Amino acid sequence: MNRSRTLPQSTQTGSALVVALWVILLLSLLLASFAFDMHVEADITAYYRRRVKAEYIAQSGLALAKVMLTRMADVQADDVGVDDDEEALLTATYRLSRGAAVRGLTREIGEGILSLDIEPEEGRRNVNQLSDEDWEEILDLANVPPERWPELIDCFNDWTDGDDVRRLHGAESDDPFYVDRGYRVKNAPLDTVEELLLIKGFDEEVVFGSPRGTPPDEAMGGIAYWLTAWSHGRVNLNSASREVLLTLPGIEEWAVDAIMEQRVGLDGEPGTRDDGFASVDEAIGLTGMNPALRDRVTVSDVHYLRITSVGEVGGVRSAVWSVLRVEGNQLIPVFWREGPL
């Protein structure tokens, strides 16, 4: 006799309930996954939207710098802006006309903020015009061990001179350092300061400084922050940092302190219209610096400008770093880099 066996009703109901629960769980996971994907895509879209806006704001800083440059010859010390933004722009423009640097100029643009730094490149030492004595001052200030100086100086000179004659501590193209790396010495001036890293002896620590955690007495300061490949060579007393001024051979530390104190004007406040020396002779008279340095310094020559323009929207930042050659009212790019911070 054939007998068919069926599960009890309660068992069938339980099995159906388990299947239903699994279906509900899978559907919940699927919906959660869709919701998560939509949330991530929305965040990515919002981020890129803010980034694009930040990029355009950063690029607008170059346009603002050009406006300031065209107005530089006409702005007067007693010109008054119609509002705070116009006043800040006039002050910054007048300071540029006196060879002073402009740092931290901010403007609200739509839902973002522009932060602009404009510095005469003459506030740095021209790496292609350094004498051996200049190099010694710079390497000493950067805390590079003196026993490394002869190699660094001779290798730099061998890299930039026009011949293949090797100096005592230098290196030409046949040196194993260059042979192993597969390139020859340039025998020409540097195009950028970063090019120092190609030269024998100039490692990351010498050029950009020691990593965090290095004992203070062993830490190197990084020479790149005081150098440029774009200037006419004379150091701008109105914009150079204290460290750059200390690299001038023959200048005393007390004279550098006097320069930093006197160049902020009678009000003693940096960032105002009376900042800067009117002439080299005035600087010498007010600070007592060595008159023999007269031909090595300037106060208002602006042949190159270093512009750092940062746009920020909703916490997303983008920047443009550029060096522009000044020819009349023209700004001609010689270096350009941009991207997110």
C-alpha cells in the first residue's frame, strides 16, 4: 500500500516563515546597499562640485593679482576704499608698489573663500647667481655639516658651468653617481630650485629639510625655502625673510633685526601702508646695515612675482602656485602648478 507522508501544518507554516524572514533580510540588505551607494555617490558628487568651485576660485586669484598689478602705478598712500574689501585691496596694492609682500589677503566669492599671497621673487636668493661664499652662508644657516660643503658647492658648480672639467670635490657626467642614474650633468643654470635634487650631494634633507623627530642639533632647515631660479639677483629688503637676509655675506644679525623692525613703518604694525623702505639709502640709514651691501639689495624692484592662490568651498581646498614675470602690465607665467591641498 502506498502511503504519502505530509508535514504537519505547523511545520509547513514554520518553514514558510523562515523563508519569508530570509527574503526580508536579503531585501533589507539589498535596499541598504542601494542606499549606501546612493549616499556615497551623493558625497562624491558634492565633493567634486565643491572641488571644481574651489579650483575656479583659486584661479580667480590670478585675475585679482593682475588687477592689482595694473593699478599699482596709480594707487596713492592716501587713497581710501569705499568698503572694507576695497580698502584691503588698495592697501595690498600700495604695499606691492613699495616692494613689500602681500600675505593672507582674503575675499569671499560666492559660497567660497579666496586666500591670496603675492610675494616679489626678489625676496629669495637666486640660486644661479650664488658665489661660493654665498653657498657657505646658506649651508651654514641650514645646519648642513661643514664637511659636506666642499662637495655640495663643487658639484653645483660642475652642474651649472659650461665645461666638463671636474672640480676637486665635484662631479661631471662620468662620475658613478650620474652614470648609475643614467643622465648627464646639465652644464647650464637651473630652471627650478627642485632641480637641485638631481645634483650629487643634494638629497631631500639638504634641499627640503630634515624629517620630523630629528634631534634639533642635527636637523637641517632646507635651503629650498630661501632660493629661487627667477630673479635679477638683488635681495628685496622689504619682502625677504629673516633667514634670507642672514644669508647675505657681511650682514650682521643685529642689522637683520633692525631691518625687520624698521620695515613695518612708524606704526609698528605689519600689513599697513607705511610698510617698507622707500630706498636702499633709507634702509642703510635707519638700520645701520653695511653700506657695502648697497649693490646686492633692493627695496622695490619687482621683476617676478610668486603667487599662491587658494580657493576653499565647504572644507574642500584647491590651490594654484605660480611664478609670473612682470613686463609692464603683462604677467607672463614661468612656473605653474595647481591641485587640491
